[in-house]
Amino acid sequence: MRKTIVISIIFLTLLVGCGTSKKVFQNERIFNYENLNLNYALELEKKLKSEDITRTHKVGLGENIYPNKDNYELEISRDFKRIIKPNFSLKVGYYFTKDSSIRVTTYEWNDLKKKSFKTEKQNLKTKKTFKKKFTELTQMLTEKFGEPTFSEIQSENQKDDETYRDGIKWLNKNGMNAYLFAFGNPKGSYNQIRLSIYPN
């Protein structure tokens, strides 16, 4: 019997109040990935009142983000932007084939409050916020997919002003795969988190 493949389409909100950060995961649903099509995803984004930022040309995904072992020919991705107050701007990308089947979903968290200039204190606060989000996502993905199969945390051995990349992968032969990675620097002036989720 063919195994059912499921994916978590995750809509996350980080609430910060009274000086204490707490994670609140909302609107989480589990879908049968074989039946997850573009039209359904578009309806979801419409309900969330996301901004459509779809490009007019194809943008490839690196093999480390999506190996595409079945050599699917992907169409121009449908991309959306959500505002996750008070800290994040979230971009979501749906990469699909001609039959409208979604093959990989990508997420990108950026700084909602990004300015051309921030004080050192503001930068370090932003860095801490992104670190907390990365930890929350790591814990959530581990709960769903088991222990990571790969982990490289460069930020733990950072030197001077070098940009680091922390990466964690969950690879499952008969299920879902996830790749979570973050970019940043010691001063906290650059912060970004990305996540890709796809079936084998």
C-alpha cells in the first residue's frame, strides 16, 4: 500500500509582550502532499490577505535546498509576503509543476523593522529575536520529523564581522524533508532565516 505523505504548512506568529517572548503557532494544518495543489495554496494566501509578489521569471533553487531527484520541470513560483508583527516579514514561495502539484514550499523570514541605521543595542536585540525564532523552528521541526540528520552551527565559532550560516536538515527516505538555515553576523546588523520543505 502506498504510504501517505504529509507536509506541515506552517503559519507562525511570534508574540512579544511584557518583556517576555513566547511562541504561538497558529493555523497549523497537515495536508496530504499528493493532493496539495496550487489552487488550494492560493486560497490560503487569499484568506491570510498576503501580498502577491510573484515574479515574471523563473528563479532556480539550489540543489542543497531542493535536490529535485525526479527532475521535475518547475513553473514560475508563486510568491507571497506576510507581515508577522511585531518582528518579521515572511515570504512564502510555492514551486509547482505544470499539473499544479506543489513540489516544494519555501519560507524566508526577514527583519520587519530593518532600517539603514540601527544602534548597536537595537541590532543585538534583533539578533536575539532571530536566534529565538530559529530555535523555535528547530524544536518544532524536530517534533514533527525526528532528530536532524545534519547540523552545522557556524555562529557558535564566529570570528570578527564574518557572516555566518547555521544549517539543519531533516532527511527522511519515506517521508518529508526540511532544510532550515539562517544567516547573520556578530553585530546583528544582518539577520535572515530560510526554510524549505519537500517530499521525497
